[in-house]
Amino acid sequence: MSSFRIKNIGPIKDTGNVSLTHVMLIIGEQSSGKSTFMKILCYCRWFEKKVMIGDYKDLKEFTVNDFLQPLISFHRLTDSFFGDSSLIEYHGEALNIVVNGVKNISLSVTEQFETVRHNTKLSYLPAERNLLSVIPELDAKYRSSTFDVMFNSVIEFNEANVMFSEKKPLKLSILKGMEYYHEGHADYVRFDEHHAPITLEYMSSGVQSTVPVSLMSKYLCEVTGAPSKRTPQTAKGGFSSDFSSDFERDRLSYYNYPQLFVEEPEQHLFPQAQANLIEEILFNQLQAFQKTNQMGYVFMTTHSPYVLSVINIFLLAGKLKGMGTLSDKVEKITNVAIAPNDMSIYSIENGKFVSRMDSDTGMIGGNYLDSVSEVMSDRFNKLYRMYVNEFAKK
């Protein structure tokens, strides 16, 4: 299993050694380091992919600056996030990355590199994704001096939206009957084929934030098993296009599984819509798995206790399906079931990561779920007691 650790970078003091599961959720207050963790992890996963398909053949040529500056530029971090005590430590199936401070870097392929190297499709959806929906032809208006995560999102959005037309719309999970499609140079939402469509820029903020997530989640599912745009034949490292077997060719020239990184999928959504969207994301991941028999990855940050609650439902469904006799009944209640070993949940407390999975139940600890609303409940109880006392005097 791949693992990841960062220390003393931005607001993060130490994540500890974090094992990468197929579904990972990070919860924490604003500016606690959730996005910092996600961005650096995504960059390491992307860098490993580039090495696997041959874009970086001679790793000895890489300096710390060669590694850090594209990360800082692409994900819009700042140089001040990194110092002499900073650490990035990534151990993947195919690649090891260790960055100590701002002067030392070690890059090495694993012993099983040749047998495990493969191709994968990654997508990162930042919290600012509303811009994709609210500004028409953003790709023509958004100009960046460097190729950053927002500009990349624009490109991916425009690659994905052409899959859905007026006759073949994308059904949105957040509200029954709501559909999205792209026609000409515009994006539309309609409640069903009998209602007049509305351009996406005039829809609610929740719809604007949700469409890119639904769109990319479905797109990643659709391209799984399809030819990759970047293959060993076109890689900068000049790997040979001769393969010893069809299997080797396919795992390097086709997308084996998707990796989706989403900041705050719950943005501007009613609790039930949040639950529907999380289920949609995970269901698409399972659909991709059925194509290649290789499980993808979903990494999410959140502020929402409702997201934790719906994840617990899927974990319980996974436990019930694991018992072997209740699968049919479980599937009538939910399309998604997560095995406990495939899930990890962390909160960030004072710059450090704390696992919120209960080792005994294989679910999110009930005490933590209760503590999310504990402060508000305590305030309410104090005020309510004051109200009762005053009412009793009358």
C-alpha cells in the first residue's frame, strides 16, 4: 500500500505516516492544511505517473528546485510554505520520493517498478471551480503566466463537457430530474426535457459548484480503459514502443483507473444533495472498477458533518455486504458500499493528522461525529436553561 507524509509545510506540522486508501476524506477547519495536503499528494501521484510512462527517465538529473517549483506554481502555493525543516515523503507502488528541506531530494523507482508500472488518469477540482460554470468561455478569458491548477481545470472541463448533448444529457444527482448538457459554446441545465433550459451561469451557486464535480466524476469513469493521451511512445524519456505482451502495452497505453481529488464537494448544497453527490462520485468509481478490475482513488476535503454521516452509511453497507448473505438487500438501499480497508478519514488538529476511523467498528467514531456539533449544542443548552428559568418565574 502506498504511503505519504509531510511535515512543517504551511499550516501542517506533521501528518504522520498516512496509508493511501481508495477513498480518503480529510476534515478540518478553514486554513488547517486540508488543501495543502491534497495538492502535494496529487502532485506526487502525478509525478509517479509521469515516471511510469517514461516522461522522466533519468531521475538523477532532478534537483529539489526541479521538483518543488512546478508544485508551487501549478497548485498556487507560496515559497514561504517550505523551509529547512520541511519534509515530503511519498512511497508509491512504483516510485519513492523524499524531499528534505529545500536542498535535498531522493527519487528512486521501487524494486517492482517494471511489473507494476501503469497508466492512470488524474483530475484535481479546486474549491474555486465555480468559475468554470459562471464565466462563459473561461478558457479564452483566463490567461495564466504559468500553467496552474485552475487553467488545467478549464481544459479538462472542456474535454469532458462535449460528452453530453441535448439528446444525451448528464443526469445530476443533487436534484431529481435535473440534467446538464453542452451545446455549441454554452452549458445548460434543465429540470427535464419538457422544461426550457437555463444557462449554467444563471443557476444557483450549488449547481454551479456541483456540475464540474459530477461532470469530471463521470468523465473519469468513461475514459477508464480508453487510450491515454500520454503513452510511452510519446513520452519525453524515449521509452521503446515495443512491448513484450499485450498486457504490458495496455497497462501503459490505456487508463487503468481514475484518481479524483475534490476540495469541498459539499459547497453550497443542502444536506440531502451533499449525500446524493458523494454517492454519485463513489458510484462512478465503482463503475470504472468494473471496466478494468482495478480500483481507483477518490480524495476529498470537507467541512461538512453530513458528508461524514453519509460515508458512515456506505461503510455500514460494506460491512453488511462483507457478511455475504445480505448483498441483495443492501443494494436495494444504496448503490455504494465501502469496505473498511478501502476507507480512511482524518481530521487536522493543531497541524497534525488524527485518524477518525474506529478500529473496533471499522466506521467513523460516534464520539467524533457527536463532537462536531458539541459546541453548538452546549450553547443551545445553556440558553435553553436560561429560558426555562425565566419562564418559570412568570
